[in-house]
Amino acid sequence: MTTGVLDKPRTQTQGATASRAWREVSVNEAAGMLRAGRATLVDVREADEHARERIEGAMLAPLSRFDAGVALRGLYAGHTLVLHCRSGKRSAQAAAMAAGVAPAGVEVVSMAGGIEAWKGAGLAVRVNTGVSRVSIMRQVQLVVGVSVLAGSALAWWVHPALVAIPAFFGAGLTFAGATGTCALASVLGRMPWNRAAGAGPGPGAGAGASGGACGLK
């Protein structure tokens, strides 16, 4: 296993007030923190991603409804909150939020490279092959994309009124972006292939997908 290069500590500002610093750590450093028993690992991916593949012991707190106070609950001076996602982008956003409200003496870190780097370092993950490999976000994109293309073709070749099909999906995406609620993601999350059976416990844990999946990055 190789150790990645650590980034310098970062800071994030919220409004006019600067938050406490947080930093990125390599997967091996994160694993060491967890083995020492004074760190809590929180997965900020969506529920369907966590259900499909997760690090043993990780709690679930999706970024789309991330509550830093809940993620930090029970931690006190000398403890570390380790956040991870798929590649490190979402966990960095969550770390910036958590650092601003972390109790004194509690360190907040984001695991660089996420679960992909964790696997790349030869560290173990638990896989549930009964859950679809295609994330809710990608399923939403596929359904919307195919529907818009089909609706546009039908409007051109069959009847102009069928332009209502792509218009409907466009309106749905607009509503999802404005409200953070994606009905299509909720419906897809209830499909048998997306059932989050076996998802680990933790803040924000639950079956299916959150409404934020429409805009997941």
C-alpha cells in the first residue's frame, strides 16, 4: 500500500465568519485513525451508494441532507471526524461545514480519494451485489435523457403536441433544483434493484435515495 500526498490544511468561510480549519488525509492515515479507536467514519454518499459498497463501520450522512451537528454528536476533544465519499469532493464539502461547528479539540478531516482510493490501497470494503451498480443519480439522468430525446423525436415526427414530454421533464428538473426534492429519484429509490438493504446505521441512514440525488456531483 502506498501513502498519498497530503494536502495542506484548508479553511472554508461561511458568511462573514471563517470556520475552523479542516484537512485532507490519505486513506492510510484515515485507517490508522480508525484503528486507534478515537475517530468516527461518516460516509456522505447517497444511501444507494452506501448500500452497494461501504467501509465497515461507516455511518451514513448523505451530503444532500448533511447535518454537521448530528455527524459530530458524541465527539469530544481528542476525537476525529473522518468524512469520506466516492472520490473526495463531497466529503471535502461536508468537512467544510462540519469544521465550522466542531467542538473545541475535535479534528475534522476529509479522506482524499474517497472509497475508490481506499480500495486502491487494498483496504477492505463490504459489497452488496443485490443493489444496482448504477447510482440513483445516473438512473435519473438516463431516464430524463431518454425521455427528452424520445419526446423530442415524437414531437418532430408524430405530433407537435408531444413536445409536452420533454417539457414535463424539464419542469421536473427545474422544480428539483429549486426545492432540493426530486420525485423521480424518490420513485427510482423504491425500485427493487435500488433497495438499500443492509445499509449501515448512522446519522441520515435510510433506504432509497434522497431528493438531492437529481443534482448529485
